[in-house]
Amino acid sequence: MIATRARPAESDGSLGRNPDEGARRMNIVDDFEGGTPTRVNLADDGAVRCDPVTSMSGSQWFYWCVRVDGLERGATGRIDLHWPRRWTEADVPAGAERETVSRMTGHDSFAEVLPSCIHLSEDLLHWSPAENVEGDGGRIAIGLRGTGKPFYLATQIPYLRPHMDSLLEFARGAAPGCVRQIGRSQDGRPLWEIVLPATGGPAAQRPTIYVQAYQHLTEFSGLHVADALVRHLLGDAGASARAGLNWQILPCVDVDGLHVGVGLRKNWPAGHLRATNPNRDWVTRTWPEVAAIHSFLESQVREGTRYVAAFDLHNGWKDRIASGATYTVFPPGEADDGYIARQKDLIEALYHGTDHERPGVGHYWPHRTGGRTFTHAFKAITGGLASTTEFSRFLWWNRAKGAFEPARPDHPRRYARDMAGVLSEHFGNA
């Protein structure tokens, strides 16, 4: 745990001034599930300076979350969030492709975007935007007013173990028997699949949609969308989307990462697979989670399941990529013209039916490690259309407003609703 105490001062605690003496007991805590390692110091003006310990500053992968304890009711304080310098070309591994260099160093709007993406919570489940935030270059100043209770600060809306427990409880209550264990993680945790048979006739005769999320630690946006999709499909509003389609949703691939927590990753034992990328493991399948999903899909195909499409949900790899941007990653020659044409029709339908900026169709993104991803495995096993869908960590494209806006809790729900409707219309009669 890292903690500090702010010393008393005389001002009213507004941004740019010293916190008042009621903030003298304010502690910053980082050793909880979802917390991130943070160095804490007392600034000369009495504010608490937080420096996240991360190499992902200035990028789409940046994530920071701490708990604030001891801020008395009505007391004011200020946290100054700093981040290390951004990566430069000198930091990028030798031999990396040009696009990799661009992804790691080309995040010019990071400092502009982040101040509007600070959120607060008292329970890690319900979040609201922070109201008193200013940014200038490599620092964000967060003005605080105490309620007498501990609260959390984060640079986005995290999705943590309580969220997953709530989702599984909801699914089991709404559709008994729909939650199935298909394997275990490296640390022995169950890998859950939510299977929702079509309601409009024999399920065996209906096409199946497969969705998975959270191959990568802290890519919470995909988890939020998967959660929202399950809740939508099991509610009255999602009944039509279930009539003609079977749905299989695996909301969390990296269950160990979700349970161990970002801030506690130092507790992973030596040699843990967490040092590798599961989305480059679909050929060798050394991750037990990857092997279990691969075997599950193979067994489903043997039993006659007709997969028509899969969506692998991630956070975007550009700072201003539009949430919901769906694309394929097949090298030339790996997918025939007919497959690419069907994929293009599907992605165009999603583009026009949901809020995101632009579709990407049939292109190959040259992964730095050269490994085949989930989409390659799904196509090889099932023959179905396989897509990666990227959601922005900090921003959401609002088609109605024609502009980006900070991510909010209703955005995943809106996207899940639209996605279900588009896929129902596109495949319902397949």
C-alpha cells in the first residue's frame, strides 16, 4: 500500500490552491482489485501528487485507479495526476513495424482527452464523471470535496470482479441453466460461457452468434459491452433478437487477470502465462483459457452448431478510434473473395446500425509478434465470419452529435442494443 497525508493549509481547496486543513488525513491507497501502482508525494502547495507506475502513459492502454480515504465530510483537497513521458521511437523494440511505432508514439490528444474521463465511485460498481478537473500538458488537477466516506478515482470506468459476479447472478436468475463452465484458467478459476438458445423455433435449426471479451488486461470497454449484451438479450427489449438466433457469450477470457486485479499483479508467480499475449496463442494454445475455448468451439461444430459470426471485443489501439469499429485481420489469400464480401456486408450493416465512425473491411493489420489471433482460429474451426471489434477506452463516437464524447455508462448499453438488432436483422433468416 502507498499512502500519504496532506498537511493543513488555509485556502478553500479550489483548483490551483492549497487544500484546506480538513484534507490533512487524506490517504491514497492502490493495493486493491482494480487499483494501479502509484507513487504518492506531497506537493509544495499541499496537493497530493500521484505518479502512476506504468509504461503505457500517453496511450490507449493507460489506466489509473486509486482509493481516497480519510477526506472528511465537507473538506476539500486536490490530487495532481502526473504520468511519465510518452514513448518515443527510441523506446520501441528494434525491428517493430512502422505501424507499431505509430501506435505507440502517436497519441497526441491524450492530455486533451483525459481530463474529461476521470470518474468517481464509492463501491467500484457505480461510477459518475468527476466535475472539478483541469488538465495542462502532463498533469491533471482533480478537485475533491469529502463526504466522510472512502471513494475511488479512475481514468475510465473499470469492470471488476463485482461486476462479473452480478452479471452471472443475473443470467442464472433470468435463464436457469444458461451459464456453463467450459474450462478453467491457469490458476484454476472457472471459465464461464452464457448460452442463450433461440426462442423462435428449434434452436438446432437457427444460426449462432459467438461473442467474447477481455483477452487483454484492463480492456474494460469490451467487458461492459458483453455485460450489456447479455442483459439486453435476457430482457424484454431483446426478445426479438433471440427469436431467430442462438447466442453464445463468453464475457471474460482472462479470468485470472480479472480476479487477481491490476494492482496486485506483482503476486503472479514466476513463469505465469500472464507475461504472454493470449491473442497470439490461438495456434499453440498454451493458455488453458484459449485451449478451452478452442475445444468448446470444435465440440459445438461436431454437435451441429452453425456459427455465422463471431466478435472479439477489445479496446481500441488508437487514441481516437471510434467505439465499435469492426474490422477483419486476414492476410491476402487467407480468406476468399466470397468470404470477404460477406464480411464486408456485415461490417457495413454494423456501421450503419450503430454509433461509430467508420468501418474497416478486409485489411490485414501486421501484428508485431506475427501470431494468429482468435479471428483466424474461429474461421478455421467454424467457417463463420470472424471480426475484431474495438471500443475506445476514453472516447465514444456519437453519430447524432457528429463528435466524440467521454465514455459514459449508457454507451455500452446503447451499442449492445443496436448490435443485437443489426445481427438479428442480418442473420435472423439465415
